[in-house]
Amino acid sequence: MIRLTYFFLFISFITISFDLKVNTPAPKEEKATSKIRNGIEVKSNGLTVEQAFLLFEDGKLVPSDNKVEVGQWIQLRLIIKGWKVEKDRVYVGGEETVTNSEGELLFKDEELYKNDKGGMTIEEAEAITVSVRLTSITKLYDYFLVQVRVWDKKSGGDVFASYKFYLK
């Protein structure tokens, strides 16, 4: 009887140890010095993305979990080098789409810079900001996906960036 009790205690110990090992590890915190933050995925061709991060309208960084409130502006800041400059101007094209976790299109703008016919300064082009705000919801979704593409109209170089944000 004693051996049987020890056997069950031993099996219980193994089971508890196994349960502890299969737990999912906590997500890694982003390093404060990382130049690409907030889980932003970046692909570039002909241009170089030196930094990519999210800001609130007041200039504070969005936390690494990308949780925001309805009505809060989120700004994607892309620090980009490699633009072709013509007569002190850079000619930038841009588009933005927002979808929900079910793949439904919520917003699309295929020409973000249509009013910049005269181009922009190199300083403006090197710090591109694209904003989005969810003004209301009718249903809860797991996340919202923002996809941004900016390109140099003179050289053809481009940058594609995407990130997810979540509601608090």
C-alpha cells in the first residue's frame, strides 16, 4: 500500500512538472533601442528604412502591445533614406489600407499625397507619417491590420510596411 501511494505521488509530480514545461513563454519585450518597433513588418526596394515605430497624436510612443482606444489616432513614422531629389524636391506616392481580422476592408486611400503635386522637401520625405483612427465599432475583432506603401515617383524605389493594432 505504501509503495502504491509513493507511485501515485511520483506520477503526480511528473504530471505537474510536465504541465509547467508546456506553458507558452511570455512574449519578449522589444528593446528600447530597436529601430523597428511595434511589430511593424517592413520590406523595401531601392529605399532604406532606418526606423519604423508608432506614435499617438500627442507624440508619445504607442506601447509595444499596440493597444489603443476607439477614437485615438495612431501614426506610423517611417524614417526613410535614398529618395531621388530633383530641384530640392522629392516626389512621393503613397497608399494605405485598413482591414479587420476577418479580412474586411475598412479603409483604402490609393493616393495619400495627391495634393503634393510640387513634391516635398527631403526632410519631409525622410520622416513619413501615415495616420489612422478607428472612430467607432459595431463588432469586436481580434485586431486591425494597417498596410502602407510609399514610393519614390522618380526612382521607383518603394517601402511596404504593415502592423496590427488592438483595442483596449
